[in-house]
Amino acid sequence: MKRTNSVATAKPAARVADEKVLILDFGSQYAQLIARRVREQHVYCEIVRHNITAARIAEIAPRGIILSGGPSSVYEAGAPKCDPVIFQLGIPVLGICYGLHLACESLGGKVDSAPAREFGRASVRVASHVDLFEGLPDEIEVWMSHGDQVSAMSAGFVPLAETKTCPIAAVKHATLPVYGLQFHPEVTHTPLGARVLGNFLTRICGCTGTWQLGDFAEQAIEQIRQRVGQDRVICGLSGGVDSSVVAALIYRAIGPQLSCILIDNGLLRKAEEVSVIAEFSNHFRADLHVVKAEDKFLKALAGVTDPQEKRRRIGHAFIDCFSDEAAKIQGARFLAQGTLYPDVIESGAAVDGPAATIKLHHNVGGLPADLSFELIEPLRDLFKDEVRALGLQLGLPEEIVWRHPFPGPGLAVRCLGEVTKERLDTLRDADSIVVEEIKAAGLYRETSQAFAVLLPVQSVGVMGDARTYQDTICVRCVTTQDFMTADWSHLPHDVLAKISTRIINEVRLVNRVVYDISSKPPATIEWE
């Protein structure tokens, strides 16, 4: 759902972050992964735009700075650069890939296209075990992804490691706290990468790992309580982990002053409305409003096949329904949303974050200005895995915390072609079978998302002695750590066979089931 950026947004509250690291983003596909790896070491970090000024960094006073990788070459015209004064602040800097090139070039070195490019696994020989490589073996396996190399270092740099084709795989400056890695320590393909990052954070930056989700929860609850006072908060409840954790946090803070709105748009999964109401009733005693709006959404989607137009119309219908119901709730001043940190970064909505908008998120922005709500977004500094951990700390059941993500537009973007009630019911039944069998096989936690897609494709089949010409269901199951990249799940053949048999036997108007074996990239997880 798209929204305008028109709701009054309050000044961000102080965070539990005595130790902070900044990640300057140069367009790396791994910038968020770097942040997650840093937080796994219990050090708080934020992703900021690459051209943030040295004066602003000095004002923030981070313990360390990490320069991300990026798709550009530093010698190209228009390549993104950072404020060179950053290297003179006395704050430890770690450049990764492009970040290494930028640090070396800024301090007098030279970067050129490499005669031998490195993409994939490589073996690095460590020449010095001081600082970055403390406690690591002489040879480590790493993940490389570069076509450029540092061809000449200034006199101030000292090489720390090399590969067969890359003589400068890691460096440090002799007098400044500046370090660089040609490889990517943040990816799982660098098995000891976490230890390299840990050495930078602890030995070089002096971090002690004080950031804890429990502390975050306590402070968030107290901030909500102080900010809300005696007013009422409205929270849009979807049954997903994000909105559930938001509701749990706010309920812990203000109890019955919380009102939740669940909009049954006819695009939910099978029995989802009943499940959400039951789970909500078991864990909260707040005011719950359920809006029946299936007819409104189906009317808005009639005849529409374009994915973006579907999203636009669903967004408008949601705003109408939410606005009408919210107007009935007396004393409501605040609107709570399950905005996560990736939403903020990708939408270009962070104060110091990357300015480019990668994509619009339904949680970033707000409702029409005439509602006059102030936003409460207690999760806007957290990643999905952190939200799950927080949900468990707050006592939410595992079936809520580990529920697979569900797109904001619902089944409309899994029902390719025109969206009708009949087609949605077909998809709902097939999707339910997929999830049931994944759970029965004990694979639900091993898969990150498992669902069915209804294709606008009919094919010839034979059922009994009769010819059929019916719909096709595609089964999509992926495994991922961060949802930025994903691999298709290699499910056992007997599980796939059971899913296919059940769908064809139990779901009307379907005579063929296919399995999607596309990874992200180049494909996306959702089909629309």
C-alpha cells in the first residue's frame, strides 16, 4: 500500500546506543548485511549516505566508520566519494571493497582495473595478524567480488594480506586508524568474516558490545508511555510479526489505551481473519475493530491486471477503510506502524540515510493529513530478525513470531491477471495446502517463505476419462537470511509430490502444479 508522506512525524527518540558505528553506503547490495553483522556483535549501527559531512559525523561521534562496497569504480567520472576529512577525524575507518579503493585513493594511492578479476571464493594469505586478523589462521577462505584493485599504495599504507592475483587484499595505515579489505567479511561465504569484523569493532574501535534488545524494549516502552500520556493509539493489525510486535510493545506501555484495526479486504490467506482475532484476543485485551471490506476491494480491482495498478488501488481502498474506522475512535492522537529499518533505508526516509528511493513501502510515510495523527514507529531501527527476537522476549507465541512474511497487497499480487473472488478462493485453498504440507514435513522454519501463486495460464489435462482445460498453480518456496537475496528451497521430492497431488485433487479448477526454482536475484520472491 502506498501512502503520502503527510502525517506529522515526531522527532526520533533517543536510542539505547552508547556505542554506535556508521556505515557509509556507496550503493552496495550488502550494506544492510554489513549492518546486521555489526549488530550481531551487539554494537548498534546505522546506514548513512556516502556524502555525509565529516562535521556531521563528528557531531554523531561514532566509535567507528565502515565504508561499504559499491558497483562503481573510484576512477570513473561521477563515482560516489566521501568527505576526505573523515580520514583525519581519528575515528577508526574500515573500507570494504569499493570502500578500500576509496580510502587508498583518498590518501594518495591508485586504483586500476585488475588484470585478473576475482568473483567468488578465494584464499587469502595473512601476512600480519595484528588488529584485523588477530587470532585468525595464516590462510582464510573469503568471498571476492571485484574487477578493480589497488595498484599502488601511498607510503603510509601497510599490506596485511594477499591472494594469488590480488597483492593488496587487506591494508592498514601506519599512522591513521584506517583499514581496508578487498573481500567481503559480511557474507556467509567468508566463514571467518564475523571474527574479522569483530576484531575491528572490539580491538580497533574499542566497542564492548553493550547493545541489547532487552534494553531496547525497556526504553521503547518507557518512551511510548511518556509520549502518549493519556491519549489513545491506533495500530493497524495484520497478523504479521511486525504489527504484532508493535501492538505488544504499545500494549505493554499503555494497556487499554491501544485500539487496533484489522481490515478484512478479502485478500487474506485462508482463515487468517479468524486466526488473527483469536491470537489477538489471547494475548491482548485492547480494543479491536474488524472492518469487513471484501466487496470494496474486489470492486476496486475489477478488470485490473497490472501489478502496480493493483497496488495503487489497494492502497486507496485501504486508506478509505482505515480512515472511516479511525474516525470512530475517540481520543486517538497517535498511529502506530510496523516500519522496519530496511523500509526506512530503501524509502530514503532516514535523517542521515541514503537519499535514493529504492522502492516505496506501505509503512513509510503516512495517512492523509486530515487524520492529524502523529506516527509511532518503535521498530524503525530494527531488522526483521531483531523484530522476531524482540517478539519472543515480549512473550508472543512462536506461531506469530515465525509466521512467514505476507505482502501488504495480500493475495492480489499472487493472483496473476484479474483478481476475482473465485480466483482468490482457488488460490487460498492451494496456498493453505502448501503451508500445511511444509509444516507437516517439519520444514516451515527452514523455509523463509512458502506460498502458492495462481497463474493466468490454462493447460490441457485428463481427470478420469475427461479432458480438462484448467488453471496452473505455481509453488514458491525460498530460503534467505535477509530477504535481500534468496535461494529457492530444495524441498524433498516426496513433499513436492504430496503438495501437487493434494492441490490437483482438492482444489477446483486446477489441473497442473509447477515449482519455481528461480533465485533472487535475478527473480524477486513475489511474482508481482
